[in-house]
Amino acid sequence: MTTVTHEMDGKVGVVTLAKPPHNLLDDALINGLIAAYNAVVKAGCRAILLRSAMRHFCAGAEMASWGTGTIIHTDQAKLEAVWRSLEDVPVPTVAAVNGGALGGGLELALTCDMIIAANTAFLGQVEVAVGLLPLLGGTQRIAQRAGIARAKEIAMLGRRHTPEAFERWNIINLVVPEAELGAASMTMARQLAAGPTKVIMGVKMQANLEARGGIAAADARQVEINDMIWQAKDRQRGADAFFAGGPATAVYEGD
């Protein structure tokens, strides 16, 4: 059964969680997600939109399989490889969250660069209710965005939260009416896809390096990142367009 589908919409790679009934998380879904990311990158996408075809974005883990058929959380090297595959994909990623993003579902969303949620969504790290902690790095990723005290509160109490609260705490980027989620998330993805892709990749590298190793880790690779974008053709297009017609006049091609 296909649990994740993918397609191209212009230069946006659209990756859709499609595992009935609620996109419950297991190794197969994670592997399918990584394969879909790889496929749309290979097809030339310049941004990825991660969305759900089900009632919920992802309502949590497929509990019956964890510890048996689902063992990704027991292998440090494989888990780090999953994080690299999802977080370090070389194009910006946008998650469109509908319904529930709970437990592992929230952790999937947190691997994306930006998160847009419907105003009817609900989010939380609810693992404590079944005697677990967030197994896929959710606590530390919420701490990066919202601070340690808030991350402890969210994981220790296991409550469901409104998207407005998560936006206020800087865990997600934007809340929109449910009817506008598809259009708003695609608009953001298309804007990112139209940008200077290698420059955006440099920004992503800087931010991810700082999140993992602090400012010193990002500073240590600053010249390398500068050199990478200086060689990009889009950097020259941006400069040429600025001198010819002013700011925000460049048409970028992604190289």
C-alpha cells in the first residue's frame, strides 16, 4: 500500500501523506516520506509542500507496531539519517497541517522549515499519556523554537494545543482559516520555489547549523556558505536585476 504520494506542481514538489485512516506513523511511512522527498528533488523541485490527504495531518504513532515492526527509534544512526534526510533536504519545506498533528505527527511537521496550520487543527506531544516520551526528537525541536520551559510543559503534560497558541510560542509560522490552508501553503511554497534556490539553501544551512551547534557551528562554515552562493548564477541575476531595474525585479532560475 502506498502511504505517501508525490507530484510536481510547477517547481513545487507536493508530497502527500496518504495512509488511511489517520496517517498513523510507522517505519514504512517514514521511509515513504524520505523516498518521496528524494523523488521530487530529483525531478527538479525548488520547494516541497508536505500535506495530508486524510482527516488529520498525522494523528500519532501506529502503536501496535512500535517496538516490533517499527524500530527506527531504537537505532541512533538510522534516526540521525532520518533527521538529515528530512531536515537537510536542499530545498525549503512547508508543512500544511490540518486536523491533528500529535506525537510523531507533530515531530514530522517540526522537520519542515515552515509550518502553516488550519485554525481547526490541534497539536501536541501527547506521548506521556501512553507512558512514552517523544521518540523522534520532538522535545528538543520544540525547545529550539519555543524555549526549554515551554518544551517541558508541552511534553510533560501531554495536552492538545490550539494552533494559535503554537503560533504565539513560535513553534509554527502561520494560522489560516481551514478553507484557505491549501491555497496559503501552496502560495508560500511557490514563493520559495521562485526564489534564488541556492541562496535559500545557504540560509537553511546557517539556521540548521545554529540550531544544532550554536552560533559557533554556523560561524565556522560561514565562508564556505558565502562561497557557495557567490558562485550561484542566481546571485548574479539578482545583482544584475537590481542595477538594471531596482530591488525585487530578478527572475531566478534556481541555479
